[in-house]
Amino acid sequence: MKTTDEFEDRENEDEAVESPSEMSQSDDPLIGTVFAEKYEIQSVIGAGGMSTVYKARHMYMERIVAVKVLKKELVSNPLSRERFKKESKAASVLSHPNIITVFDFGVDENDTAFFVMDYLEGTTLGDVIDGNGPLLESDALIIYKQVLKGLVHAHNRHVIHRDLKPRNLVLTVED
């Protein structure tokens, strides 16, 4: 299990987190393009108030990654850009088995801010609950113990997760 999305420094914890929205795959102009000269965008993984997350293939490393891109309408907003940059920087200091790894940040040729993280194969806790109803107590304890280990790691580094919810918890199968 890994947590994803919306990390921020503790200094800014009072800012509101925008609610997620759905986006049709066919409506997104980035799908099928090369982004930032090295990421082949394959599909939309999810979208929120500030950004869209894509499944992509790193062209040179031949690795599947997740690319989080600041929404076009926010690119020219200095506060949004700074918040997005802080999110990537805060998440990049974390190295824990229960937290997604952020390993690149940049601005593309169209001045669009983005960061790159691990792509996770799995299902979200939200999807599991939607499909199966409430978790058994024994399953919930296993999952939440892992969530708490990740949160302790982040909090010990003065980083908080600003959007912790079942849809941002990806359940993966360990090898």
C-alpha cells in the first residue's frame, strides 16, 4: 500500500485542498503526445482541482511512470505554481515503502509545471470499498498500520499529506 497525491510542507497546512474531478480520456490533448521531450503520455490516471496525473512511458529509460501536470488554467498563477513546486519538493524528501517516490520536477517548453513519480499497479482503497463494502476489521488494521507507518515517516520530516482519503491509497501486491 502506498499513499499518493497532495504532499505539502507543514507551513501551508491551512490551505484548502480542491476536490477531484473526472476527465474523459478522449478529451485530453496530452494523450498520445510526448511531454517534456521524454514522457510518452498514455492515459489519464486521475484529475484533481490543480492537476492531472497521467500514466506515461519514459522514452529513454523505457520505464512506466506517473506524471502529475499542473492544469493549464493554473500555469500563469504564481501561487498555484509555487504550491505545486512545494508539493513536489516536499514529497521528494520522502523515501519509504508505503509512500510513492517523486523523482523529477520540471517545466516543459509550454511553461507547464510537472513532476514525475512511481507508477503503481494496483487498485485504490476507495475502489475496494465501493466494490465490496466496508473492510473486515482484520484487513482494515493491516492497511491502516501501513498508512500510519508512512505518515509517521512523513511527519518526522515535517511533511503532511493534505489529501489523505481512500482514493489516494493504492493497494499493491508485494513480490
